[in-house]
Amino acid sequence: MPPYSTDLAQQYIDGTWRPGTGSWDIITFNPYDGEKLASITIATVEEVDEAYRAAARAQKQWAATNAYARRAVFEKVLRLVEEREAEISALLVDEAGGTFGKAAFELHLAKEFLRESIQLSLRPEGRILPSPIDGKENRVYREPVGVVGVISPFNVPFLLSLKSVAPALALGNGVVLKPHQNTPVSGGTVIAKLFEDAGLPPGLLNVVVTDIAEIGDAFLEHPIPRVISFTGSDRVGRHVATVAASHFKRSVIELGGNSAFVVLDDADVDYAVDAAVFSRFVHQGQVCMAANRILVDRSLADEFTEKFVAKVRTLKAGDPRDPGTAIGPVINSSQAEALSGVVEQALGEGAQALLHGTTVGNLVEPSVLAGLPTDSALLRQEIFGPVVFVNAFDGEEEAVRLVNETPYGLSGAVHTADVERGVAFARQIVTGMFHVNDATVHDEPIVPFGGEKNSGVGRLNGEATLEAFTTTKWISVQHGRSAFPF
């Protein structure tokens, strides 16, 4: 881990860097070679409370600050990310196990989201609405919610923390961020350092590195945060949404997916192969939008499958610090073991291994499995790693049915020579996002990002972010005199 990050293995609470006071440490390791990267004494319930109270104190003055002055902080953060890009990239490679290509992709998007946050500072607008009562003026103000709690994942830690933290702050809120235990620096404290160096007032952004084994639901149940933004698994997300709702908090829940990549009978096979390989194997398949299932019209199945497997064979698995590596390690040994179990289960259910990768430590080579029975539970769950199922279908009606036969609805893609045919297909899929003639993995700052069914609740990005992290207040003014019945 580069020197820039080693000093960041601490809690950041109320503008100060300090160790936690818990009784044990969270230790992070390089998922490729097992090198110990950092040891962080965890934050306790008391420190979570202190972080939220600091954010609430600082938020009042921040919300009253001129929006143009707030905007200047985000302009400085963007410049700092550009200046420190090499250091942050190296941190993402070492802590998250991503390749340099994945780190570059993540940082590119992070900078785009920061540019959107610069604009978002000036976005909230009030309204004046008519009234049926003479002399009354109805003013609707858009105001910050107050304090936002953010829980981010390990897979794209810098981006997925920043895309909630930055807009929430830009809109006048305070924030407490809890990064994933596997990526506490790249998904947490490095962001705090950037905002600190950019001149964000102390207390507005706090980072607590902790675990539910220590704090339970204190992060969710605390009375101060009014919105919880969570990105992670559907199992944990269900709990987060339930606890938040029971405390009358809003939640934005972005969960996993089981995306399908569909190749219709008139598709450009070579282009579809390229898009499908990226859709499945970007960041070792540890992306919520990654294509778990590749569905190909039977008339193209042989040609597509042969070319797809041939291209997957060219993906080099190994050290993510090697510029030639396409497949780095999965995040930990539990994930690696689970993926091996998926492959063995699929083979036991009758799937054919067109490519059967080996697993050494956390390095899981790609596996391509064909012919898995359509009633297999594996086709309905998220597979978070470099394992993919390829199945043939007969006609669009069957393809639509197969795509929708999952409890998830996050992303997907369809390839066809007829764009409008692709759009018509996409509109039949119960999902938050779908792409015609492209990959399944996309995120852009101003389009609504989120899923249906078990893939989450709510949306982020652009106007959706404005709705997520602000609230409206109606203030009426009676310029005359109202008449009352008694």
C-alpha cells in the first residue's frame, strides 16, 4: 500500500484522526498475495454516536453556507483526485484486488460524479404554488435532510462511497460513512482525507471503520440520520431497509443483480462476444451489474459459444499489479470457496464445462458452463465472480421469459441488428436498467441508477440523487385574513 494511505488506517471523527477504542482490530490484506496492509482498531457504539452528533452540529452551518462556497470544496476535491490519481489507483489495486484497468475505470467515473456534485450544489430550487384560498401564498422549499448514513461495498469502494457521500454533502447534508471492512481505506478514509485537504469544515464528514459484531444496528437505529444509503448484498439490504423503515428513515438500497446478456438471431456475433466478455469478467465478475447469464438464440449458439470461449481463454489471470492481467483475485477466501462450490454444483446438475478454471488462493480463473437446466436455482442467484452460464433459447418470447425468471432486476443487455427491436425487448424486462447493443455494466452521473425486485429500492444519480438526499417543506403565507368557522 502506498505511503499516502498508511496514515489513513484510523477513524476520522469530528475532524480528527484517531484509533478506535474497540477491543479488537480490523485487519486488511492484499487479496492477491496476503500481504497485511493495515490494522485498524474498530469504532464502538459510542464513537458512532459521536460521529453522528458531530455531523449534525456541523450540518446546520453548512446548510446555511452559500451554495457557491460549498461548490468550491468539490472543485478542489476533483483537482486533488486528479493530482493523486496514481496513489489512489495503487491503493485500489492493493486493497480491492482490482487491476489497473479497473482502477482507471473506477477513477474516471468517480471524477465524473464529482463534476456532477459540483453542479448539484446549485440544483435545489423552491416553488411557489397557487392556493384556492384568497390571499394565501404557498412556498415549497427544498432542504437538506440533515445527516445521511452511508454504507459502502468492497467491490468498487472509492466510486460507490463517493457517489453517495459527495452529492449528500453538496446538497447541504452531513455524512457518516461506514466503509466495508475489506476496503476501509480505499472506500473510506482516503475520501475523508481528500475532503479534509479540500477545506470541508470539520465534523461534516466522518468515517467509522467498524463491524456489526461490535455495534449491532447502532449505525442504522441512531436517531440522527434521516436517510441511509446502502450498497451491498440483498440479504443485508433487506435487513437495512427493514430497520430503517421501522425507525421512519428513508433508505436508498442498491443491491445485487443477476443480469442477463441476450444475443438475438440478427446480432453481430463478434461484437456481442466482446461486450459479453467485458460484461461478465470486468473486475473478476465482482460487479452488481455483471452478466451472470448469457442467453443466445439457438441459430447463433454454436458460433457465439466457440468465439466467446476462445476470447475468455485469452484473459490473463494473476497479479493485478501486472498491466497485462485481466483477472485478479476475488476479495477473500470465502468468496473463492463459494465460487468453486457453484461450479461443482452446476456440473453436478448436468452443465458442461466449456472452460473450467482452477482456483489457487483467492485467484479464481474463469469458468464457462453451458447447458445448465433452466430450472436450476443457480440461474436465479447472483454469482459474484468469474463464473458464467451460457444457454440457448428458441425465439424472443422464450428469451424474455428466461431473463425475467429471477428475483433480481438490476441491469441487462440485448444485442440485435435492429435497435428498435432491442428497445421493444428491453421494455418487457422487469429491471431498473437495460442496454441495447452494449455491455451490462454502466453507470453515468445523471441517469437514474437502481433496480427492481430484490435489486433494491430507490434510485441515485442526477435528479434521483436530489430527491434522495433532500426533502420538501411547505410554508404558507396568508397575506390577507383567513375566515374561520368558529
